[in-house]
Amino acid sequence: MARDRRPSLVRRVILRDRGTDVEGPRIGEAVAHLRQRGKLTLHDRLHRLRMAMGLAVQAGLAAGLSWLAAHELLGNPQPVFAPISAVGTLAASVGQRFRRTVELIVGVGIGVAVGDFLIYLLGTGPWQLGLVVTLAIVLTIFAGASVAIVIQAAATAVLIVTLSPSTENLEIPRFIDAFVGGGIALLVTAVLLPLNPLRVINRAARPALDLLAAQLDNTADALRERDRDKAQLALDRLRDNQEELSAFTEAIEGAKETAILSPARWHRRNELTHYAEAADPIDRAMRNAGTLTRRAVTLIEDGEPIPATMPDAVAHLAESVRLLKHEFAVAEEPEKARDRAMRAVGEAGRAYAEGVGFSGSVVIAQVRTTASDLMVASGISQEEANRGVRQSFGDQDRMHDHDPPKPPAAPPLG
């Protein structure tokens, strides 16, 4: 029995050692990946902090000034609602603060009216509070009010019902505080501490454009290496782009609002035009790049031909995005970005002339479409962008007149 156990123990030790040898590199890769994710997370947190720092300072200043105005100038001994209204206005989505102030006041009015009416009829108590909140929400939703108005109406109704027994004449101060808080918030954002709209947009645009450029680069590398997994990772990341695009669009709306309300920023209106007009074509470029990458995955899976100029075309698209980001940031005419986009189309034309398969032809088409989107984002018309794409792609066809382009192969069966 002892002889039987000893080989078994030896085999287990050998297998364990072999398992360690096999799993060691994998564990090392996993640890390195986690470290990299930690660095990226820290970088993202610092970026968010920089983005929110201006808002934090504005909110602090608005809260202090609104309390001071309501207490010292208007004689309200406990102006709690004024700083709350100021912070609530600034907490709204950038670009909707003027609208939020109006909604704040309307919501307060509905809450005061419903609360006072039901207190007069039913008195105060837990069930009366529940009824007041329910009716305030039902009335505002029935009237088609926004979520902000619904929340303000319900919150004001709660305050009226719970504080009225101990605090007399609460309604008028609540109205005044809503006006003061919202007005001070707008004063801070428009006059006292207006943010630089171009700086706000540049910071918000950077993640979206960096994401697009990085994943186009990854797709180009995947095509060169015929690495299906790398292409799939790029596709997954491009699909998960809502946060970056939402931040970019929101920043544009906020910059428009600042440029309209703030006299100190009126001279920036023309400079904001590029960004305002670029939001939609950048969104389209992101979607078309996703289609390009999805077809690249299929192309690699099906073993279709990949001319050397095809990944070069995709890489030039990535560089065009980076140039667009830089030239917008320094307020230059994005001519380099346009030139690089047309170079991507030219390389795509060469790849098509060498011969591509079914998915390859779709990749080529998406290079053309994405380049057109980037051209429009750079500030030229859609017609001019399409004409430039056709000319650049056609020039490459003419360079190969002696060797006509091969038609795309039929899609593989199954």
C-alpha cells in the first residue's frame, strides 16, 4: 500500500509543478492587466475631477451668495431653500440651467398650491403627507411636466406639510428662495465665474475622440496581424461609447448656454461653431467605425485577403481623428485632419485595386464613409466631403488602369 501511495503523491507534485509552470505566465498577465486597469481608473478619476472642479467652485460660490442674499438683504432668518435651489440649478445638465431655474420655480409653485390646499382641508399628519405627495406628482405628470418639476413639486409639498405646523408663512419665503437661489446660480455661471466654453468642450471631446482614434488603431493592428480577438475587443469598446458621446454633446450645449448668457464669453460664439457642428458627424463616424470594425472581425474569421494598404487606410483614419482633436483645441482650421482623411481614402482605393473579398469591400466602403464624416466634422459641407472622397478614391483607380480592380469575391457559404 505504501508503494502505491508514493507514486501517486509524486505524480500529484509533478502535476502541481507543471500546472504552476503553465499558469504562471497567465497569472502574471492577469496581475499586469489589473495594474493597468488601476492606472486607467486613477487617470479617469483625475480627468473627472478636473472636469467637475469648475462646477464644484461654482456651486460653493452660488450656495454662499444665495444664503447671504436671502438672509442679509431679504431678512429671511433661515434661508435654507435658497442655497438648495442654487445647487439644484447648477446640478442640472450643463446647457439646461436656465430651463432648470424656471422648472424649479414652477415646481415650487405647484407644491405650495397643493400642500396649502390640502392642509386647509385635511390638516397635517402622516397620511395627509402621503396624499399631498401623491397628488403633487399626479398633477405634474398629467400636465406633462418634466422630471425636474415633478421632483420639485413633491419635495416642496413635503416641506410645506411637515414644516407648516412649526413655521408660519412658509410659502412666500419658499417662493423667494427659489427665485434667489436660481437667480444667483445663473449670475455665478454667467457673470461672476463663467467657465471658458472652449476649454470645457476640449476636455469633454477628448475622451470621445481618443476612444475613436485608439480603436481605429487597434483595428488596423488587428488587420495587420490577422488577430480576430483584438478586432473584437476594439468593436466591443466602440460599442460602449455612450458615456463619451453624452459628455461631448452635453458640453457643447453648456458652452452654447455660457456663450449666450455670459457677456465675458460672447466673443467665443464664432469659435464654438466648429464644435457645435461637429457633434453629429463625430457621432456618425463613431457608428461607421463600429461597422468597419465589425466587418474586420468577419474578414479575419473568413480568411479573406487583406492588402497591406487596407490597415494603413484605417490607421490614417485614426490619425485624422487625432489631428482633428488637436486642431480644434488650438482653434486652427483642421486642414491636416482633412488631408489625412483623404489619404485614408486613397489607401483604401489601393487596397480595393489589389483585390478584396466581400467583407473587405465593406471595410473599404466604411473607410470612405468614416472619412466623409470626419471631413464634415472638420467644417466642410457634406457635398464637398463626398466629392473629395470620390476624387481621392477614383485617383487611385486611375493609377491602376493597367491592372483593373478585381471585383469582390462572393461571400463564403455558411
